[in-house]
Amino acid sequence: MTILPILIAPDPRLKLKAKPVVEVDRRIVRLMDDMLETMYANKGIGLAAPQVDVRERVIVADVAEKGEPRQPIWLANPEVVEASPDLVPGSEGCLSLPDHYADVIRPSWVRIRYLDRDGVCREMAADGLLSICLQHEIDHLDGILFVDHVSLLKRNMILRKLQKAKRQGVYA
Ligand code: GNR
Ligand code: NI
């Protein structure tokens, strides 16, 4: 398995819409495995393929607490099929916006349809941190970052700081 480099915002590649997976073949399973290893190496709870410069609708996640057994999940073509009518704020971070956090308001639970790593179509309901994580990852597949859900002032402040840090070679 391989730890892949993660794109840091602002990067136009993070704003592109990812393409549906046609078949969960060995190439996609390999991508899922590499993404999971990359996520664990960076202490993330989720990762979307566009963050590793792959424009396909693949995400991985694991919201198990540290010290608990790993609970990896692998999803291709995930879609929200039902969302809670009630909206709740939660603090979010992103491996593509390192060291920046903001409150984002989202549905408190979602039902998601996806293909698992065997290519089987499944549905799962998620609430709490998993709900936040999966909505955050599905956003990435549509070129949306958590800062797109906060005020223009806060978004520009975060993106300007990241741009400056990139210029200074902080993430090189
Ligand atoms: O590791 C991550 N933590 C996190 C915390 C709150 C809300 C969403 C996330 S996802 C993030 C990893 C990431 O950038 N996934 O795209
Ligand atoms: Ni993210």
C-alpha cells in the first residue's frame, strides 16, 4: 500500500466534480486501500479521492476512537438518499485545510446509498460524527470544501492564510 500526497487548498483540483465509478474493480479497491492508509497516516477520520488528486467518486472513513479497534468503511458512488430535517452545527476540519476549523451546519443524520468494496449496493444510516464525516466527504466529490459552508469573511481568511503558508513552503 502507498501513502499518497494530499492536495492543500486553495487548489483548483479540489473544486472539480468527481466522476462516478463504473465498476468496483481491483484498481478501485487498490485506491481505497491507499486512501485508507493515507488517512490513517495523517490521523484523519475520512478521505475523499479528489484530495489525493483522483477525480472519482470514492471515499473512505473510520470514526473509531483511538484505542478502539479500527472500523474502516469504503464507499464508491455514495449518495444521500434521505437527510434529517433538523440541522445541527458541528466543528469541522479538513486534511486539505490543515489547522483550520469552523462550525458547519448540516442535517443531524443521513441515509446513504453506496457500493461497498465488493461492489455490492448497500445503504447505511449515520448520525453523530459519522454523519458529519460522510457529508463532508460527499461534498469533496462535488468540489465543495467545508469553508464553502461558512461566511465569505471566514472562508477568505482561511484560504488566504493557506495560500501564504503554501508560498512559504510550509507544506512542501
Ligand atoms: O480528519 C478529518 N476530521 C474531520 C473532523 C470534523 C469534520 C470532518 C472531518 S473530515 C477530516 C478529514 C478530511 O479532510 N476528509 O475529507
Ligand atoms: Ni476534507
